[in-house]
Amino acid sequence: MTREPLALYVHWPFCVSKCPYCDFNSHVRAEIDQDSWRDALLADLAHEARLLPGRQLTSIFFGGGTPSLMDPATVEVVIGAALSHWPTAGSVEITLEANPNSVEAARFADLAAAGVNRLSLGLQSFDDKALAFLGRAHSAGEGWRALEIAERNFRRVSFDLIYALPGDTEDSWSATLAQALSLGTSHLSLYQLTIEPGTRFATMVQKQQFAPLDDDLAAALFELTDDMATAAGMPAYEISNHARQGQESRHNLTYWRYGDYAGIGPGAHGRRLGMRTMRHRKPENFLAAVTRNGHGIAEGEPLSAVEAADEALVMGLRLREGIDVQAIAERFGVPMLVDSERVSALVKSGHLEQNGTRIALTRDGRLLLDHILGEIAATDVRALAVA
Ligand code: SF4
């Protein structure tokens, strides 16, 4: 019997400080009662397990916030509970996001012993001045040491860098990227700095305390990134994610391929059984909800076939492999997913590639993802999805 696969996302909402560019659900608290958090996460997990019996667990992802601040014993019991709730086939990819300061790096061996087999390290830069601008709580030296410790302890290590900072040039970014590509990790997440509404950076930009990098230069850096990473054997498999063949994040591929995932912990999103779920964002509200209801769900909303098809299109086009428009239309019983005339026009202009019923963005197209999504969605699908 083939069991339907399932990914599990666990959100740890705490950080030592708030980075000025961050719009994630992260909170700074003087004290964290690890026992209460362990119990709440286990209860929230058990709730999802009751709703999803017999699914095959393929991956677990501890994101945040800063999950490397979790007590490794809590990580271990959450992993153990997930593995006891759901059967698996072969190995389960278990990723944890970590910040590279020395306190957290000292826990890497314990986190590996707890069952984590893939570490995603938020290095963000190799330059102390850039790290200070980004408000990061670690130095470049700590980053190097954390990477070394991570590579000793985990079979798979990825790290993140943020580029297109004010003052970045093609020369400065190509030097940084060459260094990153020489380090031998099999996965890299390379994000352009974006100014998200409601962040401290958004206020600073509004007050003209700094200006984001010019769009044309940011686009040139994106192309440079693609060229250098591809030449080094780490092409992009998603807009910002690069991997050696076979080293893609299985967990994130589940999101982008529109598979089901259960999301537990404050603010976690989930998508399962045709529903979109969202947990209470504020840590205290989440704990109170778990005490009251046995789970942390704030909203659970059924997805219509049209909404689901539209989301599958939006998520899937982020991937280099693109999407099979006919397969998605059949999966959700939607007559027409994309406007074929507009797709043909974008193929002609070099923004899309088409192979039978599959379409994918070209490199030029990847720079214009949002615009292209607006262009190609069949009018009735888009109108119904936003109605
Ligand atoms: S460490 Fe990560 S999650 Fe925490 S504030 Fe900084 S960017 Fe946000």
C-alpha cells in the first residue's frame, strides 16, 4: 500500500534579538520555560497526528525564530513523538535552522545526537560590517567556527547568505560568493535583501536612513549568482536555493510541489486534508490555546479547488523544474489553469520554457516571477481564487 507522504514543520518562535529586516514570527523573551514548550509542542503535534493517521512522514523541519535555542532534549522528544505517530520509509530528512553564535554552536553535537541530520545555518555574511548592518548577533569569526562545527556534526549542512545590501557591487558579491562556493557544502540559500513592511528596515528606508540597492544592480547580482553557482555545480532549483544534484531540501520541495504538511508551534502554517491552517502567532496566546483546546490552531480554512490550483501554480513556478499545468488542473478538477496565448507570448519573449504540458521560468523569467504569475493565470482561475 502506498501511503500519502507528509512533511512536518515545527516553529520555535524565540530569538536572542530581533533583526531589523525580519518579518518572521520571532519574539524576544527574558525567560522561556522549556518544559511548558515541550509539552505544548507535543500536544499540538498529537492533534495533527490524530487528524492524519497512517501518513508516511518524509521530513521534519525545525524553523523559527531560532530553533538552535531549543533544549536538544525537547528536539529529541518532538522527533521521537513524530516518528511514533507516523510510519516512515527509509530515512527522514530532519533539518534544524541554527544561528552561528558560540552558545548555539556548542549545542550542535547534542542536536545531532537528538536526531537532526541536516543543519541550515544562518551565516548571512562573512563581513562584520554587513553583519552589524543586518543586526545579527554573531561575528564573521563565529560564523566560520560554527560552520566548521556543523560540518563535523551533520551529514548535510546548508547555509544562508543575504546579498544586494546597500553598497554591494558585482565585485564585492562575486568575491563573497566565490568564497561561499569554495566551502564544499552541498546546499546554499542565497537571498536578496528585501524590505518587508512593518520591519525596522522599512521605517529606516522611509526616513531615508538608507536606500535599498538599485533594481538594475540587484538584477545583475541575481544573474551573477546564477552564473557562478551553476558553474560550481550548484544550480538554483528554486529562486533562491541552490544544491548539488540530490541535495535539495526534501522538506521545502514538499511545499513547492504542493504536498501536504502539518505545521505546529506559534504562527506555523499548515496545509493538509484540503485545509489551510494557521497557529496563534504570539507565544503566550499559543500556549493558552493549547491548554484550552489541546492544539494551537487559530484558523483553519478549507481551500476551494480553484484556490488550491492557484496556490500550486504560484508555488510550483518558483522551482526550476516548473509545473505540469495539466496535472495540476486534473488534480484539482479545474478546467484551465493558465492562459495558453499568454504562455506562448512569454515563451516567445524568452521568459518561459514549455515542454508539452510543463512550463518553467527561464532565468529572465525568474527575475519577473510576480509579474509573470499575474500574466499567465487564466482569468477565471485568478478571479475565483481572489474572490
Ligand atoms: S534570527 Fe532569524 S528569525 Fe530571529 S529575528 Fe533574526 S532573521 Fe528573524
